Amino acid sequence: MAQEHYAGGCHCGAVRFTVDLDLDQSISCNCSICRKRGLILAFAPVNRFQLDAADGATQEYLFNKRMIRHQFCRACGVEAFSYGAMPDGTPMVAVNARCLDGVDPTALKPARYDGASH
């Protein structure tokens, strides 16, 4: 897959977004939160992400090194995306590929990432 345009959001629809992603570059992380939530993550520069949620629809959660700003829907609790930075400091968005409209997560082949060791 090359970079494509996707729409997605949380379970209840209060959080909606559009994003340009290459799902061939997705990862499955084993850190404590990704492992428990079963996240498959794909990354995009912030300027390729458009949040369409109503004001106040998300709640932020920080843990460990407090580098990733996990965004949860206040109504249904689904984490559809998070904000962070690439290793070079470029602001990015990590999108939960399971929250993309029309994407079958079982068709993805995410690379394994050892977030538990970082």
C-alpha cells in the first residue's frame, strides 16, 4: 500500500478524523498500553491529520515518560489516535488503524515494535 487518505473515529462517533497514511508502515507495539488495548499504529505528520471532533470530545492520558499524548473519547473511551514526535522531533500523530473506516485490521501486517524496552 502507498499512502492513502482515510477517515476514522471512535466507537460512538464523537471523535472523527481524516488522515493520510501508509498502512504498510504500521506497527504492533508491546508497551503496557498498546499491548492491553491491542493497538495497531500507523503514523502521519501532524499536517496530514485533520481532527473533526467537537470541542471537548477527547480526554488526554499521559504515562511513563509522558512523551505520547494519548487521546480517548470522553463518551465511549476508545483511543483512536495520539500525539507525539518522531525520533527527529517532527510532530506526528499515531493513528489506531483499528479505528479507520473500511480497513480490515486482520489484513494488515504490522511490524513488531519493542516499546516495553524503551
